[in-house]
Amino acid sequence: MHKHNLDGTAHLEIDGNRILGSGSVPGFYLETDTSGDGIIVRVRVEAGYRFEKPVHLCFGMLPEEGIQKIDMAVDVEEGAAVSFLAHCSFPNAVDVQHLMDARLNVGPNARYSYFERHVHAENGGINVVPKSVIRLAEGARFKTEFELLKGRVGILDMDYSATAEARSQLDMLARIYAREDDRVKIREAAELNGEGATGVLVSHLAVRGDASAEIYSDLSANAPGCRGHVDCKEIVQDRGKARAIPIVSVNHPLAHVTHEAAIGSVDSKQLQTLMARGLDEEDATDLIIQGLLS
């Protein structure tokens, strides 16, 4: 087993469809190609290499208009461990598309985590379409967090699907704050196919103004000892609309899956308390929502 601290040389920065910088280190191999209509990214984490510090990724676009298209494949080999910290910034977007197509293979007893934070402009002029196909081998662990709390969402159409083999662990979390006429659609599906596999799908959203959100969470347990949970929570204010569709399937008598879905408004007692302390209703509502999503 090899343990390494990434010293800042393993990184990737992309502006639009231009690569501003990239770097690899022993055990972490990064290849990029800009010859097509977007950017191709290939990552391989060598078997047995375990990195204690995260790899930093920066995806964004400064112009008001354009398309960013990224095709990304990550292969974490047996016994390796790596984490990613990704910042996606679109501060001036008026008509921007961010298209991400990812394929992730996490090998036997390997570890993978990915934290993605989006910061958008305030006019909602962006269309974010992330798609991921995830495969977990025996004993693998996978965790991903998607956060979009700063700026307008615009349009978000997220589609994640995963398969998990024996004794693997899957954990997917999304936190999103939609305003005005933002549109959010999340589809996440996971199949627990191996004995003792576990999976958790969590989505926490807030919608205000005329925003809308739809969450489709599909979790199936297909082998003995599989355990899973689906958690969908949505806060609705103003004329916002929210829809949660949890689908759970158990296809073995020794498997177990639970689900929880809740849609409601901001707690009126909390709102009154904050307003009594000097905040107006708008700021008090925003503070409560930010706290619930943090």
C-alpha cells in the first residue's frame, strides 16, 4: 500500500472548453484531450495508492454565453483511495450550458469521494446537465455530494445511476436552493446487487418564487444482507412546486430498504422568532432555508 499527500500538482482547471492547467503525481494519472467538440478527461488511480489530500478540480466559464462539454472517466483500481474537491463557477452566465458525462469505476476495496460545489450568476441563465454511471466492485466505497446554494440554479437536469457489488457502500447527497423560475430535475437510481451491499440516496431541496423541483429516487436491493435508505426533503415557499417520487424495490427476503419523503414550508415559529429579532420576512426565510440545507 502506498500513502501520499498530494502536494498541489494533481489538479485540473477548465474554462469553457479550454484547459488552463493540469497535473499528475505518481499513482494518480490524468490525461486530457481537446480535439473534439469538448474536453475528454481520463483519470486512473493506481492500485494500492491512497491519497490523504483531495485532488482539486475547477470547472467554469467566464463569458456570458457558451457551451462547456466534459466527457470524464475515472478508474480507481483495487485498494486505492482518492477524493476530489470540485468547484464549478459560472458568475456571468446569461446563456450557458454545462454538460458533464461521467463514468466511474471503483475497484475492489477502493475508496472514492467527490464533493462538487456550484456557484452561479443571479439571472439563472445556465443549463446544468450532469450524468454519471457508477460501478462499485466488491468492498468498494463511494460518496458524492452535490451542492448548489449560491446564485440561481437556472435549469438543472441531473441523472445518476449506480450498481453496487458485494459489501460495497454507496452514499449520494444533493443540496439545492432554487429561486424565481428555476427548474430542477433529479433522477438517481441504484441497484444493490451483491451480498451485504448498502446504499443511501439523500436529496434536500428548497424552492421559492415560481421555482419547481422533481426528484425521482429509485433504490433496489437484490441480494441477501443488502440495506438501503432513500431520503427526500423539499421546502416550498411562495408559488413553488415540488414533487418527490421515491421508488424502493426489495428482491430478496433477506434484504431491507426504507424511504422517507417530506414536503413542507418553513417553520412558522422559527420565522416569527427571527423577525422578532429584526430580520424582515424575506431575510428570515432565506436564513432558515440556508440552515436546513447546510
